[in-house]
Amino acid sequence: MKYYDLLASHEVRSVLQSLGFGAGDGVVVDDARRAPAGVVCFVRGGSLELNRLVVRSKAHVLLDPIADGKMSVDSAVVQVAKDNGVAFGISLAQFLRVSRSRRAHLINAYRRLVQLCTRMGARIVLVSDARDAFGIRSPVQLVSLGVLLGLSVNQAKWSVSEVPAYLLGEVSVK
Amino acid sequence: MKPFPAVLREHKRYVAFRVHGVLDEQAVKSALSQAVLGLIGESGFADANFSVVGYAGGEGVCRSTDLRLYDVIAALTLVSRIGEQPAWVEVLGVSGTIRKTNLYKHRRV
């Protein structure tokens, strides 16, 4: 099984490959229409209105749909995301940035999102979003983050391997 | 009669890890225990039976049970500072015996 971390800065790419990740590229943009060709396009969410806009756009991944631990995704957003083939991206960096008490609220909100996604069949992708060497983690650690958020072990492995591989394949076909 | 039947014993898992950033043994052991305690709480800590079995030269092995293995790895994942310095913990591998974790420990990044 090949693991991918689609979102990490170029400075840490070589370290990622030595940790066992495959080569794959993603980029965070504000507007999906301005995304460069051939890379997986991540658009950052946060509020319910923003998440609604992103899942209706041509983005491949809605990154960090929950900000500040408030549940900003409803079943309608998940359904539209599933219909449009938009995956939900959960970044490890978001959990590392916040304090312990806010992290607890974040975990709670993401658990509810994961419940919605698994019930409705929407895809989830786990990324590190590392900006420096202190933000990167090994594949098993990204899998453990998924398990912490309510995915089964196989689902978590799938969101670090097969879902990114599918997104990369989709980008290369276009 | 056995004091505790083998079938009821916990299944130990040993996690080999490498610390990047800080190498002080006491600081690392304390930070890892606090991270696990902070994430899964006292009850979870008791279930995990967590302890740092050995640590030297930036690499070490910690113990957990199979029931709480992923919680322990997640706690190690969420370590971003040890003491006042930035650091991160890389999980090298998981095994059922300490002997086999040594195979993971000497793999260089």
C-alpha cells in the first residue's frame, strides 16, 4: 500500500519520501478556478457559507472545513460534496496549532463530521499541511489521527493511501 | 491454579519512536507521558498501561496495549513541544516484542 501526503511545503518533500510517502502534489488556493493544472486543488473552508461555496466549486478537496471547534458542516454540504466528488481534507497542522482545550472541541466537531461522511459516503483525505520539519509525521501517525477522529483503521489507511491516489489519478486524466 | 489466566492478560504493543529536536531523557519521558495522559485521560492511561520502556540517543520504545495503541500513537503525533523547545516524535514501527522494535529503531531517515 502506497501512502501520500498531498499537502506539505516543498522544503520537507525529501523528508516525506524518506518516511515512506509517495510523490504527489497538492496546492492550497483561494479560488478553485485559478488552480494550476496537474495538481490536486485544496480550498480552505471554515464557516458554513464558505464550505457551501467550496463544495459547489471545482475544488478537489475542502480543507479544514471546521474552524474554532464549531460544527460548520451539515448533511446538505456533505451530500453536495459527495455528488460533486469533493473530498473533505483534515490537516494535522490544525490540531498542532491550537491549545489543548480548543483541540478537544476540534476533535469533537471532526468526529461528528467523520460520522456524517461515513454515513453518507463522502471521501476524507488526511494531510499533514506541514510548513517546516516540525509539522511532518509518518504514515502510521496520520492513520492514528484518523482513528482518533472516529474512522476505522482500514478507513483511516484508505484516506492516506487510496483517496489521495484517486485524486492524483483524476488530476492526471484531466 | 494460575493467579491470572493467560487468556485475560493484556496484549502488549511496543512502539519504537525517534524524537527530533530535544534529546534530554527526563524531559522526553515526562512529555510523552503528559501527552498520552492529556489526550486519553487517566482511565485511558490505565487501559493503555503506558510507559516508556527505554530511551537513549534520541530513540526509544514505549509500551501500550493493543486496545489503546492508536490512541497512544495519536498522542505521540500531537506532541509539538518538549519543554520550551519545538520537537516532534516520529513513530518508527509497532511490534509485539521489544526485540523486534530494535529492527525499526536503527532505520535511518
